[in-house]
Amino acid sequence: MGATKPSGDHWPFMEFKIALSVTDTAADGHHVRVRLLHKPVGSQQVFTWPWRSNTAGSGETLSVSTTAQSEAGIEHTGVEVARFEGDRKLNSCTDWN
């Protein structure tokens, strides 16, 4: 995951450029998903963005470029990657930028 923060005095309230990617590394019949997380300015509350699914199979990578903006501002960005069986999350991990 990569996030390009805008510049200027009001950067938390401007549009961020976001790059997400996830590779399915296990031939286990499950698919993987990735999503953006963010914390607004002055808060530890975590907001989750929609999942992006990689159902192409083992060894395949999904790459997504998008933007993010919030009225409350974005102070921190993060990513959650998870392994799914259908719509059931089996396990996941997160990392903050």
C-alpha cells in the first residue's frame, strides 16, 4: 500500500492518491482481499473502505489505484489484507503508514 499525501497547509482535508496491491501466495482455494483504512484528524477511530477482491488464484496480483478524501480529514492511512472463504474472513493483518 502506498499513500501520497497532498501538500499545503490543509493537506489532511485534501485528496490522497492511494495504491493498493495484494498477491495470493497460497494455493489453498481461498481468495484474498485488500482495503484502505484511515484515522481522521485528532482521532484514533478507524474507518474502513470497501474491500477489493483478488479471486484470480494463487500467484496472481491485484493492483488498484484510487483516491481518498474525508470531511474529517485523514491523519493516518493503513491497509488490511485478509484471506476469505466466500464472504467469511478467515484471518487478516493490518499495517499503518
